[in-house]
Amino acid sequence: MSASLNGRPDAHAPAGPPAGERAAGAQAPEPVARVRWRDSLRTRMVLWSSVLNAGLLLVTALAFYAGARALIVQNARAEADSLARQTVRSLEATLESVQVSGRTLAASATGVGAQPANLRSLLVASLAGDPDITGAMVIVEPQAMPGDADGFTWYIRRDGDTLVEQSVADLGYDYRTMPWYVRTVASARPWWGEPYANAATGGEYFATYNLPLRRPGDPPNAPAVGMVSLDVPMERLAHLLAGSSGAGLQSMLFSPEGLAVVHPDADTQMRRSAAELAAMPGREDLAPLVQAIATHTPATLEHRGLDGDARRTVVLPVADSGWSYALGVSERYFLHRLDRIALAVALAGLLTLLLALWLARRYSHALAVPIEQLTDSAHHFSQGDFDYPLPHVQRDDEVGVMARAFDAARGSIKGQLHEIGQMASARQKLESELSIARDIQQSMLPAGRAFDTAHMHVEAHALLEPASEVGGDFYQFSELEPGVLWFAIGDVSDKGIPAALFMARTLTVLEQQARRHGSPEKILAAASVRLAENNETCMFATVLCGRLDVASGRFRLASAGHEPPLLLHADGRSELLSLEGGGPLGFEPGDDFPLYEGVLAAGSTLVGYTDGVTEAFDAQDRAYGTGRLLAALVQGDSAEAACQRLLDDVRRFAGDAPQSDDITILAISRQRED
């Protein structure tokens, strides 16, 4: 930015004449207008004090409410988890009792022989020995046991204090075709069937525990000779869940196939499965329940209940029976009482706040009057009347501290106004010097060059756009001997004036060594020695140095830590040259600068650049990168057009993002003349 715009001595000066002149000849300042009550400091103080108290009260109440809520929810969840585990243990004990009875009956049924009386006695004993069992059935296939040609099929059901007995054949179907029989005799282990109700059960829902029968001594995979089935009334299992229902709790029991055997919704119980519930619109939150039932694993899910309340449901498998138990907890039920207490506390806090507001309004007048008097003095100070009397300087309270601060500020303001004027002048001078330095720096860089020889037109051109007034990027090209173009491009560490000074030194040293040495690697080696001398600031520069034979197009390159150049072929293909480089110039002397040799064919362009191109960032902090660099150039452009095209592409990519580093582009094109 130019010095004529921001370097004016009056840019930060006061609007009127100095204080001494104002005191000597200015008219008396206008009287201070009375402050309206709604604009007064007293009103604001009372208002903000009330807002602060209200805020503190609100934060305290919210913190108390949040803590109490978290504690209540935590305790409720812990109690619900404990209750769920306790209920599952009761279910496991009941089902395990039935399973033990079933295993005992199965083992005894094939061990007492084929006498029907003995088998019937076993059925009666099983019913008498386990009150959880309502019905028992034994099926032994004909000729499955030694001396038994007819087999045995008998079912006994408890009906109050009496037993109802009948043959399985009397049930009206062929048991051999029933799915439960086919599955049992084909299974290697017992299984729980889905709840059912029919005329044989008196309309009551039973769940059956089915076990395959095998002869004594048969292996587990031997063919079954029949089956044993025990009936457990669903009413018995529902009774076990009664203690964990109500008061914000909902107990649910799901069969091995996922049927809702016990559920708070009467339309769901014994009618829908967990998968069907989850498939209903808006019930996708029940998907973890379906997964837990299907895999027989514990789970905890957050979902909406039938009444729309937020619920937390714990799902636990009932041992290895395939049954699953779920206990849902309504947080609103447990938080209802807390909400009532919080409402009462909020009303009491509001009344207290109104009382505090009235008291603050009444007693703020004593503080507002001296502040108004200090405001009157400050008004005179703003008019340049720094000798106007300042009251309350002798007070020991905060008003006295403020008055003494005003008193001390009067002299300080006078001195600072003078210093601001001097600083503005100094800034104008500095900006002017930086502008001159930039012009000098730009004048050190050569203009474009063109050569015509042997039907070839060679053009060299470069652009430099510093990020600040002066920068550290540079370039150079010159014809040190006829038909030979020497060129270099570099980037000095850091920015600003130090970088510009080191850039000037580097450019001078390179040009001197280029006149003494003909090859780029020797130029860099000699320059590394000179630039390392007396380099106390440890500044350094990366340099790409090259030499081009204009007639043949052969070129040599050497790099001191600089970015690899880009070669645009005549067919439009772009590539980065695989140029190995040595260390930057300025750290320490070195002679390891590998030489790269190539040919700049007709229609090709060699492009060097600094990291200000590839590391230009857009508003999203994305770098320009080498990919965009390779795609930016177009075959057939002159050296000047190639430089301008690449610079325009970088600017278009960066958009409104600030330029973070100097941008320098050097291009050498070689075209055949017709």
C-alpha cells in the first residue's frame, strides 16, 4: 500500500488543534446533556447486575438440576439393571428346573422298559415333582425298545387338582408329521418351542420343552426313538415378571423366535414379534432389540415407548434357553418429582431476583452521581480542555481511583498525541523507503530476452510477484557468451528486508561466478563458498541454475535444494524433470551439485518456479500443488504467455486468500521459425 494513502502524519492525530492552543483561545465546552434514565450507567449497572445474578442463579439451578438428574437417572438405571438381572435369574431358575425335569424324564423313559404303566408313572411323577410343569408327553416309536411292538404315546395335563390324560393318537393328528416332532427327533439337543394354545391345553398358552429320546448307551448323534415334551404355562412366566412391572417399568419376554410373549401392549402380546415391531413406521430404534434377541446377547437401547416417552431398555438372554428378557425404564417417571422441585426453586429464585433488583436500583444513586461528575470532566477533556477541574481525586474508593486515573491520563494524552504524530511521520518515511527498495529490487532483475538463430526463435521471460513490499525471490538470465543463455531462479529463506538484502547478495555472487565458470554445477559450488562466508544470520537460498545452447537446444541444469523444473514438450505433455539437487546455498560450502543434461526441442518450453506457486493456498487452505502445475500450461505459448498463464491460474485458484509467499516464474521457449 502506498505511503500517500496510509503514511500521512495526521492519520492518527486528534481532530482539533493541540491542547495548549485549545486552552488558550477556545470557547468554553458545551454543557453535558442529561443522560436519559434508560441510557444511564446506573440503569445499566442495575440491569447487568440483575442479569448477572439471574445468570448465576440459573447456572446454579441448572447445575443442581443436571447433577440431580444425572444421579437419579444413574441410580434408576442401576436399579433397573439389577432388577433385570434378578428377574432373569428367576426365569433361569424356572426354566432350568423344567429342563432338569425333562432330562430326568427322558433318561428314565428309556430305562424302565416298555411297560406303559411305568412310563405313565414317570409322567405323573414329573408333574408332581415340578409345579412349573403343567403338562408332560412321552412318545416312544413302535419296536424302538426291546419287547415293545406298539410303542407308547401318552399326554397328561394338570387341570386344577385333577389330571387329564389321553393318548397322543387321540389328539386328532399324526404326530410323525408334526413339525415339533420332526424337529425334535432330528435334533441333537433339547429346544424350547414357541408358545401355543389349542383345545388340548384348554385355550391356555403353553411353551414346550422338547427332548429327543435315545436308548441307553446310544451316542448323542444316534437316531432318536421318540421324544419327551414338557408344557410350561405362559401365565407362570408372566407371574415371574409381575414384580418388575409398573411404576415406570415395563417387562417384556420374547420367545426363542422373537415373539412378544409378555408385553405391555395387549395388541402386541402373543401377536407380534420383535422384528415386526421394529419394522413399524418410526420404530427403527428397536433394531438393537431384534439383533440382541436373534444373537442371544445382552444389549442396551434408547428408544421411544408406546406413550412417546424416552425409554432405556435392557435386553438379557435367559441362559442358553433362547428366551430373552427386556426391561424398559421411563426416565420421565423418575424425573417427574425432580421437575416439580425444580419449578418451585425457579419461582423462589425469581422472587429473590426481583427483590435484589429493587434494592440495587435504590442504592445505586450514590455511585451514579460521582460518575456523572467525572463524565462531565471527561466531556471537557474531549474538547481539549485538559485544565478543567477534576473532582473526587481525594476519595479512597473506586471513584477516587478513577478520578486519579483521569488526572494522570491528562498529561499522558498530551505526550502520546505528540508521539502519534512522530510515529505517523516515521511510518510514512518507512513506507516510502520500502517502495524505493522494491523499485531498486525490481530494477536488479532483467527484462525478457529473445534470440533468433538457425531458424530457431528462443525466448526467455520471467515474472516476480512479491508477497510484501520486498521479498527474497529472484531470477536472472543473460548471454555471457555468444549463443549461450545463462539463467537462474532462486528463493531466499524468510521474507521482508533481510531476505531482500540476502537476495541481492546471492544474485551478485551467482552472476560473478557465472562469468568465471561455464557449467551450472561449478557456479553453484563456487557460490556456496562465497555465500557461507560471514553468514552469521544463517540465511540460505535455494537456486536452480542452468545453461542453454540457443542453436542446438542442449541445456544443463544444477539445483541447490530448489524445486524441479517443468518441461512442456511439443506434443503438450508436461513432466517434472528428475533433477537431483545439493543443499541450499548459505549453510556451508559444498561441491555436490549433480548435473542434469537435456535438449529443449523445438516447440518445447522449460519452466522454473519457486515454492510460492505450488504452495499457494486457497480459502479452504488447500495447496495449488504439482498436479495443477502440470495441467496449467498449454503447448504453443511463448515464454511470456506461459509465465502469465501460470500466474493467472495460481491467482484464480487462490481466489480471495492472501498471498503467503513470493511467486516467481521463469520460462524459456524454443520455437522453429518458418
